Amino acid sequence: MSIVLVGVNHKSAPIEVRERLAFTEDACAAGLRSLVDGQIVREGLIVSTCNRVEVLTETADGQLSDTTERVIEFLSRSDVLPRSFYEAHLYTHTDDQAVRHLFRVTSSLDSMVIGEPQVLGQVRRAYSIALETGTTGRVLNRLVHHAFRVAKRVRTETGIGANAVSISYMAVELGKKIFKTLEGQTALLIGAGEMAEHSARHLVNAGVSRVLVANRTEEPAARLANELGAEAVRFDQLSDYLAEADIIICSTAADHYVITEPMAREALNKRRNRPSFFIDISVPRNIDPAVGKIRNVFVFDIDDLESVISSNIREREREAERAELIVNSEIMQFQQALRALDIGPTIGALRQKLQDMARLELTNQRKRLGPLTPEQERAVEALLMSTVNKISHPLLSHMRRSYDASDAETIQAWRDIFGLEE
Amino acid sequence: MRSLLLGVLAAYVVAAIHAVLAFINKRRALQRVSEWAMLTGFVLHTAAIVADWAIYGHYPLFYLRETLSFLAWTLIASYALVLYRYRARPLGSFTLPLVSVLIFIAIITRPEPSGSAEASSMSTTWLFPVHTTLLLFAYAAFFVVFVASIMYLLQERELKLKKFSAIFHRLPSLTIVNEIATSSAAIGLTLLTVGIATGMLWSSSRDGRIWHNDPKEIFAALTWLLYLSLILYRSTASWRGRMAAWMGVAGFALVLFTFFGARLMGGYHVFG
């Protein structure tokens, strides 16, 4: 058997090409039905996301180039897309390379943002579509499950998804670093913009129990408060609420400092020195940089966040190197698992063995037959071989069935009975 | 009980190596190995201390060798408590190597003549063993304060500079290390107070004086004052952050000096 993977990703193809090649979920199922014919393309799976379109197929030995050709043709959607439009952007991986590619994609090593967690869910979804369509079989089932296992190992054994690489998640991560947990903490949003809303949602998901929203005009504050289940507070009483908030996210369009050093000092005193965490995502800045010099007050402006994020990305890249080692060792394990199930050699060896026995008997008993013409000699041999094949046929088809059912135990039993090596 | 102590050393070294590796690699499996090795070491260690007591006939906290081993034992006990209460695993990467070194020194220290009259005479009253045991536990608590303070300072500095090293993501949060430092300091101060008091009682029953002006006493008094002010300072505001952390570091320097330095300067508190 051979595995063939043809696809494009964010590195190989621009968005104009990817968006034309992408499949909706319905198109995925329909496409798989037309692509997988059970003869040349025996199994198939399509992963289609905004960053990639990958067609994974399984085919018989010796059908590699036919299958590749078929998949490339398939992507043209019955000639709706000219091949010249996308062919140069395609990559084709076969066997181990295809396995490696799938493992890397599923483990988020091939993602635009390394370690982002969504891709695993996308591959899961693609797999369940193929499963429903009935286009996966013993090889792809095994392969995809193995890929999920690799992804899990990579996630738990490396820090690939550890450090935040987006501003809204950064707020959660730093918050957890300062306070032991975000549960029971209070967040104050100053400004009701989209960015503030985004960060606030992350904070609420992470356990922040109370959210206050202050905005210069009250209507957007009330709307956002309503959406988040938060309290809208008066902008002119900001200094009163400052002391209650552990995490303050500032994102107004003001061109002056909304939070000044005396305001922050006063709040800190009221808080009896409990630390507070200010995030200033507005440009120009809304929090006086001098606030950051106060003890137990931590201020991050947009540049600080960006630079932490880029260092986190570098950290993820270092962790990705460790992940590649895991992928390598898993490829070897997958090969072994597959080889153990590969019936081709077993059936070949068994048939050969039975035929050899028949020929040996013929040679031993040949002289009892007396002189024969060459035609007669061939006829005797053909008779023997067809008898052997007739008798062994039900046996071999039974073996094939246990192989299709991925029943490693029975396959091993067959091998033991006939004394065959793997 | 040297051979038993060799087993203890082996277990602690295994625990230390795995704790450090777990700290670097963030692998749960390594941490588990470390904790099991530590538990094994602790059981053997306890057995070794009890055996020492039975064989030599005096409370095994008198000679330098015994003191180092006992100190290591209190450090492990304190780390186990912090682990249980706060799950602050990174503390092990600091504690376990130190403990291994202490046990190693205890092993290579020349064994004292057995059945020393001085050691036995000290054990006749319960006050002396209580005095020394409490103080060693106080020192272990102050070590925890010290490590937690270092963790606080490292992280506070990185948060202010907004540059995070690899170690940053592996340490417990500021609030947790602050809590660990505060509660350990309170426990340590209590133990130190009772320890000093029992020492005074014992001394007055021995020669009628409670204060000999010897270096160890003076430094212990300074240590006591420093941790008292640390506690007061922390309790006036619920959180004092960096300043309190620096006091935790300075206090431990004083503890080290009380423990080792005073021995070099001679005086009433030098035995064995």
C-alpha cells in the first residue's frame, strides 16, 4: 500500500489560490465520494481550512503516480479551475513523507502560528466527515488516530502551546502570573472598543468573576456591559473603581493620560498594596508610563505586549524543534504498526510455500508417471497449481478479511500456523 | 549508620536530578520520580536518625555530622509541606540539591568518638533537644522564605522589565510565592521564639544565666528581630512585595551566619 498526500498551505500558495481550492464541508463529502473509487484511490480524506487544503489518499502499491495525477485532476473540480492556476503551488508527499506531513499538521508544527490549538479540531472534523462518507479504511483510520496521538504527545511534552501569542490571551497569562488565579478577580475595562471586549471575554473565560466597564459615552458601555454580563460604571468616578479592580484594560481614543500616577498611587493605597495589573492597548497611550514605576503595579503597553509576544513565538519555535524529534520517533512506530498489519507479504509467502510443496511432491513422484510429453508435463503442473489455489482460496480470503478488520492477533495466528516470518 | 546514610544520599540525589529536569522540561513523569525518590529517602533518613539515637544513646542532634543530617531532614519535611499545601514544585529544584550536599558532607565528616560524656550529659534534660530541634526547623522555614523571596524578586524584576526568561514561566505566580514567604516566615519566627526561650530555660537551669553574650546568641537575637520586623512590616499592609522579599533574603544571610559563622567565632555555643 502507499499513502499519497497532495495539498497547498499558507507557505506554498497565496490566499487567492487557497480560497479557490478550499472545500466546504458538503463539498468535502461529495468530493470524497467521487475521488475514492476503491480501485486506484482506496481511501481518502480532505482537510480544508483557511490556511490549507490537503487531500490524503491511500492506494495500492504501484499506483502512486496514477493516484497523484488523479488527485491533482480532482482539485480542478471537473475543469472549473485551470490546472495551471494551482499546480505550481501544490506539494506532493508520499508514504513516510506524507505521514510526517500529517503528523506535523495535526501537531500544529505546520501552522502559521506554531502551536495554535485549532488545527487539531479541524483535522478531527475532516476525519469525521470522511468517516461518515465511508472513505476511510484500515490505513487512514490508523494513520489519523496515530496523528491525534502524536498531537497530544507534542502538546503535553513540549511547550509548543505554552506561551501566549495574542494580546487578548497575553492578558490572561500575565494575570495568572501575578495573581495565583483569575477566579474571584475583578477586571475594569476603560473604553468599550472591540479589543477591550475581546480581552475581557478571555478574562471571563479564565474565571474573572466581576467586570466593570467605563466609557466616556455611556451608551456603548451599557451595551458592552450587557453583552458581557458586566456592570457599567461612570467614567467620571474612575478613580473610585480603580481601587476595586485587579486587572485594568485601557483602550480609549483619548489623546491624554486617562490614568495618572497620583490616581494609581491612591488606588494602591486603598488596595493595601495588593498588586494591580494595567494593560494599555491604546495609541496614544492612556496610562502615564510613570505608573509602571510604582511598586506592586505592573503596566504593559501595546509595545511591551508585542515584544513579549514575539519572544514567545521564538520560544515556541525552540519547542517546535523538540516536537520534531517526537514526530520522527512516531513515524517509525507507525511504520512498525502498519508493517505488522500488512497482509501482502504474508499471503504471497503462504501461496509460495504451498506451491513449493506441490512442486516438491511432483519432483519426488515424477518417475512413477513414466515418460510424458512436454504438453502433458505442463498439464500436470497446471493441475497441481490450480488444485493448490482452489484449496487455499477460502483460506486467503479469510486472512484478507481479518486484515481488513485490522485484527493483528488473527493475522499473527495465521503466520504462526504456517510458520511464516513477518 | 553511614551505610544507611549512603542510601539516603542516593535517593536524594535521584530526587534532586529529577526535580531539576522536571523544572527544565516540565515533564510530569520526572516530577513523580522525584517525589517518590524523595519519599524513599525521607523514610530511610528517618530510620537512620532513629538508629543513631538508639546506637549512640544521645539525641542525634549534637555533633556537626548529626546536625547537618538533621537539618537536611527538616528541609525535606518543610519542602514536603509546601508541596502539599501550595503545589510549588519548583522549590524542589532548590531544596533537593542543597539537601544532597548536606548529606554528602555529613557522610564525609569524621565520626566522633562514641559514647561521649558531653553529648550524653546534654541529653539528660528534654529542654536541650527541644531547643535544637525547634531551631533547626526554624532555619528550614527561613530557607523556604529565602527561596520564595528569590522567586518573587526574579519574577517581579522580569515583569517590570517586561522581558521574560525561560525560568519565568516555570515559577509559581507572584501571589503564591508571596503567600509561601509570609506563612513560612510566621512559622519560622514562632519556632525561633520558642526555640530561644527553651534555650534560655535550659541555660538558666544549668548555670543560672540565660544570656552569655556569645556570638551565636547575639546573631540569633538579630535574626529574631529581623524576622519580627518582616512579619510586622507584612502585616501592616497585606502585601509589601519587593521590600519584604529583600528582607527574606537578608534574613537568611543572617541565619547562615548564626548557624555556621558563630561556630568559627567560638563561645558558649561551641560543642563537640
